[in-house]
Amino acid sequence: MTRTPETPLPSPKECRRLREAQSLSQADVAAALGVTRATVRSWENGRTTPRGTNRDAYVRLLTGAQKVTPHQEHPAPALVGAATGPVQASPDRAEPAPEPPSETPPVSELAPEPDPELGPDPAPGPEPELGSELSPEAEPEPLSPSLTPDQAFDALYAFCAPALVRQTYLLTGRRELARESVECAFQLAWYRWPEVAMDRDPAGWVRATAHEFALSPWHRLRPRHRNPEPPPAAPADRALLDVLLQLPPVYRRTLLLYDGVGLDLPETAAETEASTPAAANRLLHAREAVATRLPELAEPKELHRRLAEVASAERLHAAKPTTVRWGGEQRARHWTRAAIAFTVVLIGATTLTLRTAPDHYEPPLAPGATVHGVPPRVAPGPLSAEQLALRAKLKGETVSGPERLVPEAG
């Protein structure tokens, strides 16, 4: 049986360039092909490749043989810096559509599709995600391509911060720590804005930074973090949060990214700095732990819905973007001044050392030599019999005695 050769497919980078040349978003391509946006993103990242009829349709769409009209229902905001080039923020995810049986389903919907390592899961459904949908104020608007870096940063912050605070709260169970983690992540993003602006996924960069800061083990040494915060008011929310906090941090983060945020397995593994099998193993054990304590959350679809409810039930408000930028700049000024002061002290100590150090060479003293032949020093002691007789004889004689030699006058 001869096998039909597959349609030649451009490189992932060329596929993205062809799509952008036709002013199409990933959601437009996904809607035209009947796949999800995460699948198109995976194709453009080079993680997977389309097969069968999807491959032929994808090539026709990229080459212009199949025309697609871009929809304007949910446009992706383009955050453009003044000197850094265009920055693409994370748009809202398109509605999941059923894929043909020949395509491997992505793991980015509410309930993940069957995975060879995780076992079968229920079919996906159009449920709200633990993302920007929970915060109406975070819905992005189409932005002008002539934004300054301040405006681009503010737009990224307004789009990501509200949902990111809720995600971080599920990781830590602490409201203040969640807000502090998000603010520190965005302050670091503002400090490295040229790097973040050119990143393919600025929202993912900030999310990974905030999650790593929130899960840092050094927080346990801070006095204000030793006392627990008030738990959620609803008993069901409190039970789910207790189960999450009992999981190891890496398991908790994997579960949140996969079943909460909706990332696929390779993206979850990349963000947690693990291999795909390791991330699948962590996710499997985390689901088992949650299902053991809360059997009603055994289905990933229900677990996703409950995670979104617990996160949205807390009134967590992020600071204003101008406040975050100002705080980051103040911190940068503080560390700059501290570095300058340390350099001045180091230069002063070096100068003082040079002024007080000897300016000529002094040879060391030669080691002492042992002298032989010197009689030992006699220590005082009792007189002998002869010495006693001599002393008595000298005392018994007079000065003018016959034994004395007396000089005579001449």
C-alpha cells in the first residue's frame, strides 16, 4: 500500500509570518480550521505539526488559497513599545471547537482531552477560565500601535494583574502575599521592559515570575507570614483551598496551570521547568490527592469550575499600574544608591590601605643560631664543708694579724 505524501509545511517561524502577513490572529486560524487556539500556537511554536486534512487546510490558508475574514469580536491587543517593537499580550481564548479525530486534541480547554500519560478525561465544555474572564475590568481593548513604553506596560498590567492575583492566591492561600508577588513581578518586568516587550508571551513571563516569587521558601522566615490569614467564608471553598495548600508546591503549581489556567501539557512543563512526563506525573498525583479528599472534583471540568469560583469569591484588587511602576523605579533608585555607597566605601578602604601600608621592603630577621660551650649559670645553694671552714677562718683572724700582709712605710 503506497502512502500519500504529506503537503509540504513551512517552518514554524515562517507559518507565523505568513499568518501575520494576512492580518490573521491565532483565533481566526483556529476558527477556520475547526481547532483550538492552543493548537495553532503549538504549531507555530514547533511543538506539534498538523496532520491529515488539517495540514492541507492549514497550508492553503497560509498561502492565501483559502481566504479567511478576520473577526473583530475579541481582538488581541498589540502592546507596542516606542523603541522595542511590537509586543503581543495574551488575548482571551476562543471558544473551543471539536477537532477531527485525526488531530491530537490539545490540553488547553476547560477539561483536558485524553492524554496517553494521564488517562481519559471528559469532553471539553465552554466554561469560564481562571484568566481574565474573572475580572471584567481586565478585558483589553484594541490599542494603537504608537504606544509609549509606559502605556504598553499599563495595558499589559491592566490585562493580566487582576487574574494573576487570583491565581497566586490559589497557590499561597494568602491575600497580601498574592498582591505582593504580582507587584514584584511587574516591577521586575518594568525594570527589564525591553526584554519583556520583545518576549513572545509577556503575560506568561510575568505569570512565571509571580508564581516563583509566591512559592519562594524564604517567605516562611518573615514574621508577618508566620500567622495564617482568615480562610474563605464558604466551607466548600475552604475545603478546596486546604487540599491545594497540602499539595507540594510544584504539584500545586502544575495543577493550577493545567486545570486552572488552561495551559497544555508542554507549556505547563516548560513553565515549571520540568519535562513533559514529569509534569504529567505531577498532575496525575495532584488530581488523585484532590479526588481523594473531594470526590466531587474528580472530573477536571468540575475542578476547573471550582478553582475559578474560589478565586473569584475573594475580593482581591491589584494596585494601579502607575503605583507599580513608581515602586519599581524607587526600588531601582534605592539599589543604585546602595551600590554607589558600597563602591565609595570600598574605594575609601582601598585608599586607606594604600596610604598606611609600608612603602619599602624590609627583609625579615634571620632566625637565631644556637651557641655551644657556654657554661651553665650556677644557681645559689648551700656551702660545702671546705667553704664553711674558709669562712670561719677568715672571720676569726684580726685585721692586723700576723697572717695579714700589711704594707710598710719605706
